[in-house]
Amino acid sequence: MIVINNGPDWFYGLDTIFEIVSGLVTVLASMLSYRVYRFTRQKKYYYLFASFMLVSLAFVLRAMGAFLMHLGFYERIVSILDMFDIIFLGQMTLMLLAYTILLLASLSVKSRRLIAFIMGLMTMFIVFSYQYYLKFHVMLFMLLFFLTVNFYLNYRKRKSLNSALVFSGFYLLMMAQPFFLFTVHLNQKFYIVGQALQVMGFMALFFMLIRVVRSK
């Protein structure tokens, strides 16, 4: 099972542009997060830096997979490894790790062993089960749901534009996951909606970080 594009055939290639834009935004967001962390020494920005960096690496892997498939090399590599999508496996691992770090950080969980255990459990559950593409997006939706609730409560408490941008960003990322799931059983055009929501979510978080940097 090779998971590179689940959208309409005409969207193949355009989805790579979406992935590249998301990758660039998350790279810039990770750089801004680290800059804010150096100014403030607040751990939450360090966790944002680490998470955004992992997400950007996931998009790099995705873009590499699309490029190799276009050249005709990827199918040969995957066939050697019993047709398992190694690019998507890498993307799953990096994305799950990124959002797990953010969730546990927001819940003030600091045990690295607990983080490693939860991450390993989720990855094993997805990889060694049927329809791992679906389970991956279900897992992401669950992680992002709890993050969204947490950041909504933070917005209710602070009532600031930055907290609203954080809540909006994670809400959009969360809402992208059902559309990726709808792609499989309903209509491939939902994949485009999911990609668009994902880009908008990362952009909202990026603008929040720009505001924080400008205020320093």
C-alpha cells in the first residue's frame, strides 16, 4: 500500500505544493519558536520548536516520496520491503511524536519514558493493524482534539489574540483529519479540503509566533 496521494488524479502534483507550503511554514514556525524560547526561556516554546521541526521533517519525507514515485524509483524500493509504505511510516512516526510531545507538555507530563511508551504504543497499533492510514488519522484527530480543548480553555482564560490564534490553528488541524478520512470512503475531493485546512492551521500558528517575536 503506497500512500502518497489520495485525492483526485488532477490534484496529484498540486498536493505536493500544499505539502511543501506546510513544510516551509512549519520550518519557519520552528525557527520562530526557538527564537522566542531563547528570549523567554519558557519550556512551552521549546516544545513548540521540537514539534514543528518534527512535523516539517514529516512533510520533507512526504515530498521525497512523491518525487521518488514520479521518477519511478519508489515503487521498486517499496516492493523490496514487501509493499509496505516506508515513507508514510516515517511520516506517521514523526507526526504522532510531534503532537504527543505537545499534548504531554500541555498536560505538564515530563517523563521521557512515558512519552516514548505512548509513542511506541500508538505506532505499533497503527503499523501492525489493518488500514493503518485510517487509524493514523484517527489517532491524529484524538491528539488534536485534546490539544484543541486545552487551548480553547486557555483562550477562555486569557481572551487574547495570540491564544485565539493558537486555538484556531489546532482547531483547523483537528478538522482536517475527518476530511482525510472521508477521502477513503466518500469522495476524493475531501482530500483537497483536508489539505487546505491543514495549511490554514499551520499559518494561524505561524502568525501567532510572528506576533510573539514582534512583541519582544
